[in-house]
Amino acid sequence: MADPVSDLSGRTIFITGSGGVLGSTYVRRMLAAGAHVIASDLPGARADALKALHGDDPRFRFYDLDVSDEDQVTGIFQRILADGWQPNVVLNNAAITGELLMGAGKPFPDFADISVSDWERTMRTNLTAPFMVARQMDRDIVGKWPCTLINVASMYALNGAHHKIYDGMPFKNFSAYGVSKAGVHGLTVWLAGYWAARGATVNTIAPGAVFNNHSEEFQRRVGELIMAGRMAKPDEIADAMLFLSSPAAGYMTGQMINVDGGFSAW
Ligand SMILES: NC(=O)c1ccc[n+]([C@@H]2O[C@H](COP(=O)([O-])OP(=O)(O)OC[C@H]3O[C@@H](n4cnc5c(N)ncnc54)[C@H](O)[C@@H]3O)[C@@H](O)[C@H]2O)c1
């Protein structure tokens, strides 16, 4: 009999923001575990790299999708279903992250100088978009076959940021990020009870600090706050994500899994 933890052959997994450091790791690991993977992201270099890596795999599909665009989100599952794929795992992974802003050369203003439009842009992508994806899942999938939603929070969802470790760093932890990630878990616990009778589960994963070419100094500072003493490798977050995507997580709903090397447990 197939092992429910490591065999994802019965899973068709839809992922937003699939081209990032974690998303691309999930895609690679889920394909290796036998899943069908429906990846999506904004058009651009990250999407192109993902398609170049997996485009020949018949268990991989890619859709351009801006999760902040209501019309695009409203149509996404109908497009996928029309193409003959039936997602039973949905992963709300796309987000505006500090590393993404740094890569785009965006400044990190002091809290007093944050504009409402910048705040709302982060909220739109990190919190309203997961709501829109979940709402569309409710309309198009929930109740038709068993399914699960995984929302992605952060170690900075339910814990405050340690502001001092960002002194002099090219990127900062910004307020709207942590607030949006706390909200994502609110969506999880609200939906868990709402969907239970229709055979759908929903959980949150809260990754810790994942190494993505951070400086030695940043690794040292953040490492001192983590019981494990170091940043995570993307594959260590993927291990938990694969479990949540698998039939082995079938009795879990409304929960948050912290994969943070003990950061949140001090
Ligand atoms: N890397 C970490 O240390 C860490 C820690 C905690 C939580 N997380 C969370 O994990 C998830 C993945 O993070 P990552 O490190 O891979 O980030 P990343 O910055 O490498 O990737 C984010 C991805 O989201 C996509 N994206 C941004 N806006 C979008 C939009 N409007 N529509 C569609 N896609 C959009 C980007 O194109 C990118 O591919 C995020 O939700 C992030 O908040 C990451």
C-alpha cells in the first residue's frame, strides 16, 4: 500500500507564487513525490525559469496568474477544470516579501512614513488574495470532492519582528507583512469550521527564516534567535508542506504548523 506521507500520486496541487525560493522547491518536491502540480505566478523571469525546468513533465502545468487581480482569480479554477485537471490541494503561497521588494529595488520606509497605498498593496497580495482564492475554491471545488487549502503565514505572524537584526541590512521586516500573515491564519481558523461539513480542511504553515543568499552577518543575527541556531533550507520547509498536502494530514484542520527551528518556542 502507498505510504500516505510520502506518496502524493493522488494529489493535484495548485500553487500561487510558484516561482519564488519556496514555491519552486515545493513544485520540484511535489512532482518528485508523484503529484500533479498546477503552478502559477506573475509572468516574468521566475515563471520562465520554472517552465524551463518542468515544462516537459506531463504532470506539470503553468498558468500566468496575478493573485491581486480579482478577475484573474475568479476565472482560474474554471480554466484549470476546463483543461481537465481537478485540484484537491490549494496552496496560498504568493506574497510580497522583503526579499522580493529588495530584489525590485523598493525602499523600506520607516513606519511613520509608510503610505496607505503601500500598506494596501501588501494587504491586497498577502491577505485579500488568499481570501479571493479561498472564495473561488468555495465556489468551484469545495463539496464536489475532498480538498484541502494551505495558507502560508510566517514566524512573524503571531510573533513580533526583532527589529534590531535589520539594522543596516538592505531589507527590513515591514509592518504590513506581519499583519497580513496574522490575518492569513485568521482566514484558516474561520474557514476550518465553515468548510468541515463539506469535506474540506484548511491549515496554515508558518515558515521560519529561510536562507536565500542572506549575508553572513544577517545569518549570524537571526541564527541567535533560533533554537536550531541557523536559517532553514527551503527543503526543510517543503518537508512539512508535503505532509500538509498529503492524505496523512487528513484529520488536521484549523491548525498552524511552525517550521522555524524553534524560533516561536523560546
Ligand atoms: N522565505 C522565507 O524566509 C519565508 C518565511 C516565512 C514565510 N514565507 C512565506 O512563504 C511564501 C513564499 O515565500 P518565498 O520565500 O518563496 O518568497 P519569494 O519572494 O521568493 O517568492 C514570492 C513569490 O510570490 C510571487 N508573487 C508576488 N506577488 C504576486 C502576485 N500579485 N500574484 C502572483 N504571484 C505573486 C512572486 O512573483 C514570487 O514568485 C510567502 O507567502 C512568504 O511570505 C517565506
